[in-house]
Amino acid sequence: MEEGVIKKLMASVKCGVCGQRYEVDNISILSHHEDLWFLSASCVACDTQCLMVAIIKKDKVVKVITDLTEAELDKFRHMDKLTADEMLDMHNFLKDFNGDFSQLFS
């Protein structure tokens, strides 16, 4: 598994002293053997150093539960990914949207 992905996963862990989440740039991978990863991290808020051990299984298949048909899934699977600008446009739209779909579509 790519080291950047491992660091992003571990950035969701909170410091045991102050509760601040670790930042990706402050996490170092020390070593790994198969699914077992050894990391070190430092907290930017309280400067605490810690060692982490994680078991990360990369071959686990997650079952997708959906009401889409196979044709719909295939269609979306081959579409271009959303761009950052498209995400920002949707964010700006939803920020001011009042939830009135009947007015939106009339």
C-alpha cells in the first residue's frame, strides 16, 4: 500500500494528550511488514511525540450496497471524475440553497 495513503489514514488519529488530530506532514513511517505498520507522529498543538502500530489490510473487499442497476453503475464508472472547481461550485450552491426543490425546478 502506498505510504501517502497510510499517512492520510493515520492523520485521522487524535493525540492522546490534547485531542488534536495529527497532521500528515508530522507522521513518519518507520517500517512495515505485510499488514503491520510502525509509525511515529508529533502533535503540532502540544509537541507530544508518539509511536503508532497499525494493522492495515489492503485486500479487503468492501461490498457496495446500491439501488443502481448494473448499466447505471457501468455508466458512472466510466465518467470523468469531478474536478475541484465542480466541487467548489456545488459547495457555493449548497451554502445558499434553502432546500426548496419545487422552486428550484419550476
